[in-house]
Amino acid sequence: MTAVDRLAGRERELAAIEDFLTGVRAGTGQALALRGEPGAGKTALLLRAAERAAPARVLRATGAEPESQMAFAALHQLLRPVSGLVDALPEAQREAVRGALGLAAPTGGQDRFLVSAGVLSLLAEAAVPDGLVCIVDDFQWVDRASADALLFAARRLGADGVGLLFAARDTAEARHTLKDVPGLTVAGLDAADAALVLAARSAVPPVPDVAALVVAATGGNPLALRETAGLLTPEQLTGRAPLPDPLPVGDGIGAVFGEQIARLPEATRLVLLVAALEGLGDLRLVLRAAARLGAAADAVDAAEAAGLLDIEPTGIRFRHPLIRSAVHAGAGAADRRAVHRALAAESEEAGDSGRGARHRAEAALGPDEDIAAELAAAAGLARARGGYADAARTLIRAADLTPDRRTRSLRLKDAAVAAWLGGRPGQARSSLAAAREAAGDDGPSAEIAQLSGRFELHSGDAAEALRTFLAAVEQASVQASEHTSGQTPEQTARARLSILADAAEAASYVGDTDAAVLIGRRAAELPEPGDPADAFLRDVLIGAGALQGGDSRGGAQRLRRALDAVPDDGFDALLLLWAAAAASLLGEGDVGARFGARAGRVARVSGMVGTLPVVLESTATAERMNSAFALSAALSEEGLALARETGITNSAAAHLANLAVCAAVRGDEADARAYAHEALAIAIPHRLGLRVGVASYALGLLDLGLGRFEQAHERLTALTTAGPGAGHPAAVWGSTADRVEAAVGAGDVDAARASVDFLERWSANATSPRARALLARCRALVADDGAAPELLRHSLDLLADDSGAAYDRARTALLLGERLRRERRVGEARPHLRHAAEAFGRLGAVPWERRALGELRAAGEAGDRAEPAALTTLTAQELRITRLVAEGLSNRDVAARLFLSTRTVEYHLYKVYPKLGVTSRTELARLLA
């Protein structure tokens, strides 16, 4: 086949590929997806890219339909030549990639994103020194675990010199899968270019009229043009004989191949069918399986001579995917089953029981527990390697073959869990519904109900999730009393505690205090756990229920006991989030913020990235409460991206709401409104009271900062009285100080006093300096003129040693300066107003800075805008990297925790140092401290 034949009319596509390769050679990350119908010439373009890639290294893989359910099959094919570089990866990533590629036994339950992060790091290592081009053909047939890892990398390519070039059939599913990758449609050729292909392929050049008819009939598809031209006689091409009607084009291309196949000897057709169903291109395996069925080794020669197969020392390959499809379509069901049985036997003899089980499943005529059990075992291996989506599909097939109803229900339940962990929430829900139906009255209903609630809590209606959890609590209690769970008493108690914790989380999302009280009572009925983590969680649930049920003293004591039991090390991220919640219930937001920040660090170290979006909700909130608004927004941007990748819609709403608050502090009205409205669009229908409250609070804070006191008063009061999410305890408490200030500014002193009374009750058990300072500030706003300044000074004193209270300190200093100026004590007012203006300027709180400068000018001092803190000039990615570097992490560890390559971290630090005016990591750490 000539170059003209392969690439005629592809100037646009070749130019795009050249740009792609130029970017890789320049050291930047590139991704490009070619989409087109079969025969459009995508593979020819990939071949040209491989030829032109030098000096960059080229890695290649091709998706195969029989392997599409085998976790990491394509990734193994792609990365096998560079597997020796795995040792250079950070430890957690190294072990995850080794397990995924079959280089070591999987450690079990790997987070799929940890594998993906390891793949990204491995690609970056392989790109040294001249760049790397990864070419993946037939992406529509790549197994989901491999596809997820490659797309994860594609979204995060930085200054690594890595290029990912995909080719896929142009289907709705492929467009959805590759939606985040820049795409190029490879369409049919126009008449002039198509005529060149016909002329190159035909026995004689076609006359223009014939060429026009063939081009119109084929839509310019290069494969259709070549195959049709090869079937036409010289008389037909020159117009001396009529063309066939219809032409063998379009869907008929398969028929053309089918006719070629049908003319082959029976033994050759059998070898072709074995190759089509084997899928790996393993020539020895194909010939051994064919021999089992009576076909001699030389039977393959006729297929090669006919141009249907390419045979190389390393394998066997169909010349075009449609040939494989035609072979499959032309075979009878009985013949296909026989071939699958032969392939199963050969695979098992070769030690590949997982592949053997899949072939045996395809050969099955009905339910078969032996085959189902083998498939379930293969799914377990895929899951242990991090291939959750592929494990889910295998478990669904295992369930189809399972005769026992209860066992079928358990396998469908496991499929639902795997699908959820694999980022397929829709499949998870449908599998769980099937598990519930299969279980009937005999299945593990409490466990299924708990899973259903978790899926709903993360991506659906939080109130419905709460109802589901509460029902599961009752069901688990019944099973425990009737001893039908099949568990020991200790296991039963732990399972019930787990459901209660899920229910409490749902209640916190909704803001249902009655449910929290009930959950606390149910937790108190459980025996005292021996495990410290379980004992801590039980105390939090009991304390939260008691506190919200009116037992302030008892609830506070139980929560204090829980917090006192939190070790310096050993708790996982989710338990630390419970500690943050306990501190917040005590009115100590600053203590809760510290636990939230710690949870983020633990989650990154653990490598369980699937939990990170939820953990980052608290971490981002913690940084916002600690006056690090730019970093808070950067963390929420990261959390939002991960939430969308994992399908955790409700976590996305939380990050959008936090981004709205950060934008409100900056005075960026357009962003604040856009983020808040996007958050509300998710949170209101999903009944996420807390998320609704935070997004609504952002809009009220925006009004307050811009001096629109009436609007701010109305919005913030609505958080307590009306609308979706109104009355959520955390939202009401978190907005109290702003609500007091807005009410005073609007002239509604009675409302301000009511809010102060609420804050006094809420923080009655708080002991942290920041909590006491906030209360003093609010009391000052409703106090007599004589008492107000002293209360504000006391608030400032309490915050003096709190490095995270810069924003609160500036807010208090502004109020004190305003009060003193109104009392004509301008000399005393100026230092406080000056401090406030400078602090707001450093924090990027533009409207607050403007207000402080206005007051300062009114006090007789011409104040200038302060330079923003250097950190506010960094991009979100630079901020995240800078914070981890300042904590003492190496570039490699930073890369591992942020799912970047080491080269990308180095590239960003190269830009960060001059922006911040530092020259070393020590200076950087000192600056952030």
C-alpha cells in the first residue's frame, strides 16, 4: 500500500499530528483523540505519527474486544517495554503499578486513582530524555481499568514531554469517554482525494463518472474505496460495464470480507475463528487451540495469503478490525462455543485461570456454579489490582451464571461496590437493584440497604439516603436479635455502628437534628467497643445526639472524651473528619479546622484517592477558616475535579459552595454568583441542607463585604427562617458573626441581639481562644458605646497568637477602628484601621480593604492599597505544590500526593521561587510559616 493510498487527503490531520509531536518534543504534555468510522484511516495516521515521533520514544497498544473486560490488559501491552522504570516511582505508586501490570502480587484493594497516578509517574520517567509518545489504537475496546488510568494521565500532563495519541470509532460512547481529550474527527475523503485512492488501488484508473459514483456510495471512506476498487473489473472501472447494484460498501464492507472468508478452506476458517475469539494475537495459543479442534498449523497460511492476517514471529494480527467482526459474525453459535472451550483449556494449561474462566463463561449454555465461581475469583484479582470497573462487569457475568439465588445476590452486591469504586455510579445502582431483587427475603438486606444509602448520599438525595440508612439500622437490629446475620456479636455491633455513622453523616448533610438524636440513642445501645477507633466513633455519635437533643452538658462531655482519645497518629482520614465535626459541634471551628487539615494530609499519604474529594471538603474549609483563601480555593478546585471524575456529585456541590465563599471574600461578584448557583443547582434537588446553606451564605457574605447591608441581612436571616436548607445548624452557626454585623448595619438591632444569644448558647462549651474572640466581637456589636471598644480589644487580644485568624483579626480591627472614629477618637482608630487595611490587602479581600481604606481616609490618613501577599499571585497548582514543599516533602513525594510527575513539580517550583522572592526550600517554608 502506497503513501498516497494511505494518507491521501489527510493534510489537516497530518498537520494536527505534527503540532502534537512538536509539543511533545518541546517538553509539554499533549493529548489527542482521532475519531472516525471503521476504515477512515485512523491507523494509517497513527503509523505516520510513530514514524515521525523521533527522537521521542514510542509505546504502542491496540484495544482488543476479547480483552475489553480484562483489567489492565491494554496498559500491560503499552507499558511492558518500560516496566523496568517502575522502581523509580514513589513507594505507594510503585506497588500499585506493579500489581496492576502483574509484576508482583497485588496488595489488595488498591485505589484505582493510585494506579492511575503511578501510570502518570511512569510515563514521565519513560519520557526522559527525549519525550514519549503513547499510541493507542481501537481505544473503544481498551479495558476500563487501562482507559481510566490513561485518561487520568491525559488530564494531568504537564511539563513532562508525554504525548497520548488515541484512535477510536466515532460512537456516542467513545465521544463521552474521550470528552476531556482534544479530538479530531477523521471524516471521509472528498471527491478529488478519493479518486486518487481509487486510481492507486484499481487495475486501471477509473473514469470520472465511475469514480464519482463510487465516492458517493462510499462516503469517501478510504477502506471502502480500496476494497470496492479491488472488486471492480477493468470494464466496470472504465464505464464499459455497469457497476454492481448495490455496491459492496458501507455496512457491506463486512460482507465483502465475509465472502473472502467463505471461500477459504474449512480448517483455515476455524483458525481465523480461534484468532478472532482469542484476541491477544498469541500465535502459539491460537495454533494449539486450533489443533485441539483438528486444524493443522499450516491452515493459517491461506488466510495470510488472502491478506486477512499478518503473521509475525511475535504474534498474529487481523489486517483490519472488521475482518475479525466478519469472522465472528459468519460463525455459528455452536462453533463459537467449541472454540471458547478449546481456548479455555489452553489458557488454563498456560496458568491463566482468569482468562480460562472468561472463555468457559462464553461457552456456557446456562447457569453453572463452577464457572461462576471461577469468574468471581478472576474479578477478585482484578479488584485487588485496582481494576474495579472490569471486576464489576466480570461479577455481573458471574451472577448471570449463578444458580443459587442468595449467592447471585451477593455477587451482584459485590459488582455494585466494584462499579462504584470504579467510577461507574449508574452501573453500581443498577447492580444493587438487581442484588436486592435477587435476594428476596433471604438476602443481606441491611448490607444492601447501607450500600444503597451510600450511593444516594454521595450522588443523590441526602434525605432519601438518611431514610434508607435509618431503615438499615432497624433491619440490622432485627437481624442481630434474631441471630440471622451470620456474624459474631462483635462483627454485628461493628456493622451496626458503621450504618449509624453513615446515617449520622446523612443527617448532617440534611440538617436533621431529630435523626441525630435517634442515632445517638441507637449508638448508646451498642456495647462498648474494644477497638479505640470504634470507641471514638461511638462517643462522637452519642455526644452529637445528646448535644442536639438538649443535653448540653452530657453531650459536651462525651464529645470531649472522644476528642481527648484522638491519637497523634493512627487515625485514618475519615475518622479525623469525625473529630472535626465533633469540635465544630462544640463551637470550636478553629480546632475542627486543624483536624480537617490533618485529614487531608493523611488521605494524601494513604493513597486512597477515592476518598479524597470528601476529605478535601473539610480541608478546603479548614484553610478558609484559617484565612488561607487562595489555598482553600485551590484545594476546592482539586476536590471539584476529583469529585467529577469519581461521580461524587454531592461532594462537587460542597466544593462549588466553598469556591463561592472564597470568591465572595475577594469581592469577585461574577464568580461568587456563578459558583453559588451551580452549587445550589445540585444541592437543592438533592436536599443537601448544609451545601445550600454554605452557597447561600456566600451570597450574603458578598453583599456584606460590598456594603449592601439590607440585602446581606435579608439573605443571612433567610438561612435561619426560610427556603431550602434553612435552619441547618452548621450553616446557622457558621454565619452568625456575619449575620450580627449585617443586622446592625441594616439597623435591625433586635435581630442582631437574637443572633448573639444564639451564638452564646452554641458556644457555651467552647474553650478555644478563637471561639471566645468571635463571641466577644459579636457582643461588642450590640453593646453600649462605652463597653464595645473594650470587648473588641479583648477579642483582638484573644486572637493575637493565632496565625490562622488573620481575617478575623482584621475584621475585628476594622470594627474597632470604625467605633473609635465615630467616637471622634481618631488617633486611637488609625492604627487599627491601618492594620485592617493592610491585612485585607495581603489576603486579597478587596471589598474589605476598600472599606478599611475609606475609614482610614475619614480618620485623616491617606492610606494606599497594600500589595497582596505573594502567595495570592500563585496559580492554584503552584499553591498546592508550595504548601506541601513548605511542609518538608521532597519533589517526588509532592508529585505522588498531587498526582503529578516530578518534572511537573520541578517546573512549577522553577516559576514559584522568583514569584515569592525566595531561593531555597528553607526560605519558602519560613515565608509560609
